Amino acid sequence: MKALMDEEGLPYNSERTMSYNSRLAQELAKWAESKGKEDEIHDAIFRAYFVDTENIGEPEALVEIAKTIGLAADEATDVLLSRSFKEAVDADWRRCDAFRVTAVPTFLAGRYMLIGAHPYEDLEKLVQRAS
């Protein structure tokens, strides 16, 4: 995995040994998207998890991540404690289930699917196959 990430210029800490529940991170991301910070929050969560090996299942860590992209800590705390974006994430999960998406990343083009991290050439072939 590290070699593939390096090849694509993506940071990755190969010493990461833990996996954390990302549900609250998904809810925070939905809120950040509503604030126009979709790209920023996804990049920040990626970095926190895959590079800095932070526990993105902990609300305190997520509030700090929100602050790094200019979102208000008190609002982020409220979103996480109230679970106000839970239904929006549930809807995303239902949509994924309908398409039989079971892993991240999953690339869907037409009726063809590619699961997992793949080189650019594989993604290109997926799009060509779907055309």
C-alpha cells in the first residue's frame, strides 16, 4: 500500500496499526459539506487518519480537525453531540447498499465497479469499459 500511495504522491504512514470507527467523521464531513468545505474536510480527515494516525472516532479529535479548516469548534461539537447529520449519513449508507458498495474506495462507472485503491490505468480502463 505504501508504495502505491508514494507513487501517487499521497501521504501515508505505514506504521499505522489501528483502525477506528469513522461514523462520526462521516457526520462531521456532511456538516462541513453544508458549509462549503467538502474538499477541505475530506483532505483533513484523510491526513489525520492515514498520516497522523489520529483516532477519528473521538469527537475531540474531530473538533480539532474541523478547526484546522476554519470551522467553528463550538458548532462542530454541537453537530457531533446532537448527531444532527446522522440521517444524512444513513441515507448515504442506504444508497451505497443499493449499489452493493462494501468498501472504500469503490469506483462505479455505468454497471461496472472497481473496489479498492488502484493505479490510474485501472481507473482509466474502468471508464473505457463503461463507455
